[in-house]
Amino acid sequence: MASLIREIIMYYIIYNISSIFGILILLRILYLRLTLPSGTLFKIKKRPIPPNCLTNPELGEHKYIQLNNVKLHYVEKGDPTKPLMIMLHGFPEFWYSWRHQIKQFSKDFWIIAPDLRGYGDSEKPAGRKYYQIKYLVEDVKNLINALGREKATIVAHDWGGIIAWFFVMIYSQMVDSYVIMNAPHPIIFRKFISTSFTQLRMSWYFFFFQIPYLPELFIQLRDLRFLNVIFYTKKKVSPYNEEDKEAYRFTFAKPGALTPPINYYRANLMLNLMPDKNFLKSIPKDDKNLPPGLLLFGEKDIAIHVDSIIGTDRIIPNLSIEIIKDATHFVQQDDPDAVNQLMQDFFVKLPKLKKEIEARE
């Protein structure tokens, strides 16, 4: 009974906060409607043809794979006889966010960079319940199995990182090693956001995205100007060119492209309000044999405070943490050189790290 009361209170708080943000966004839209030239606020440029970068053969071959309950689009690059590397993107991204890492690591790995369910050219199940974390984690397991492998190296960012954290905890035997970027451990983050007003303020969009329809409309305004959050950088020379920006606008301007990604937030807010509590119960509480991992974090993240990862290496065994100075939330794109170098250094050390773990077992 106490648990039920607590959840009712949490829902009440969350949806009241969501309503407040909804009102503020509506006022913002009204202001823009009154101040911008007529016809510009809701106009989206027609983009019938993808930019060349999305079909660049140097980034790999486009394929589809049917899993148990969803069909995924992915880009493949590298020798299929080499170790498998699965790359999981975040929000609002798609496979293309890994372009710099695909080029760098396809020499040593068989790289599979999927559009997560609901994103890009992957299937988009209708209904928010199909974006609960349990389905997202099972997609990774089923993908590895469908590719004919038993293990993979997981590289992940943002929502892909949340999926990766759960996958590593539940299916550690299927993970050779992992690299997670700007995605705090979900259990640590849940505690952090409950005690940090700064993080609560930075996470305003968590609550705003609970509202139906309005978030999709807001993101579409002024030809998807919201996507500029990805292209923000502290660098003197932007790491994004106009073709990169068009790739994102082309992808998310498609009909129905926004609701499934936003449903990740609607289906999993706070991660302790999920309908299926059995999923959380399946997570090992004290697994000392987790594979080697690397947590990278862009210091200038405007969505997730860097303090949210403090102490992660104390509760997650075999984990190294690296902070990338002046990099933003979209760290693998904002500072690909630093990310690639830290990843390469990590992979070079793997044989030694694995021996150390085996010696402790």
C-alpha cells in the first residue's frame, strides 16, 4: 500500500510539472506566432532526397534485420569475421551520429550501427508501451543473436547508454566490453536527480515530453530548429557541416518520425514507474564479474550534470571514467578525436584488464 501511495504521489507531481512546462511552451509558441513573419513558424522544408552523406559508401552498407518483434535498419561496416561492435545512439539521433567512430573502428571490428526501434528507417511500433526499457534491452540481445554472435562490444550514447547499462547488468555474459557516453548509470541518476535542483532544472524536457502532441509540434517549429541543440559546440570551428545538419533534418522531418523517440521518455520516466516491476527485479544486485567498461562524459553537457556520474566506478566494477573537457552532451560528434583516442586506448588495454578480472574471480 505504501508503494502504491508513493507512486500515485509521484505521478501527481510529474504530471503537474509537465502541465506547467506545457503552458510555458504554449506561451512561447504564441509569442513566436505574433513576432515572426507569417508562415514561417510551422513551415518545414520539403526534403524528398537524402543528403549525400547518408548514402556515403565509406560509412558502410545499409541493411535491415527482422528481430522477434521489430524490424531494424542498420549500417554495417567492417569484416564480419572480426569482433562485433554494436553502436547504440541517443535522442534525438540515429545511426549517423556514429559516423566518426564507424570510420575509425571498422578496421578492427565488425560494426553494426542500428537505428533504434522507432528511429530513422527502423520499424516504429504504435503505442508508448512498446518503448519500455525491457523491449529496448531485448532488441540488443535479439540483434546480437540474429547476427549469429554470442557476444559484442557495446558502444552507446544518451538513451543508447541507458539501454547499454541495463544490458550490461542483465546480460553481462553477452558483453565483451562496453563504452558508454554521457549517460549516467540509471540507478545512480535516479538518486541524483531527486537531490539535485540543478539537475531537475536541466531535465525540464523529461517532464515536458510527458504531454501528448505538443512536444512533437514544438520540435517541428521553424524547420526543426530544436535540433540545433545537437549542433551547439564550444569549439572555435564547428565539427558539424551543413550536410550533417541536413541529415538530421531530413530524418526527423519525415511523417511520424518524432513520436516514437519521444515515447522513450513517456514510457520510462524515472525508470521506477514502469508497469513491469519484474524487469527491475531481474537486475543482479551485486555482480562482481561485469566486463571491462569505459564511461566517457562531455564536461559541457547542458542536459545532464557531470556530477551525476560521481561514484559510478565505486559501484560498477571494472569501470574507468574519463571526462572530456569542453565537449558537449553529443560528445562523440562534438569532439570525435578525443573520444576515438580514449576508446582506442581502452581497447588496447583490454587484454590486460580481462586478465586482471579473471585473476580476481
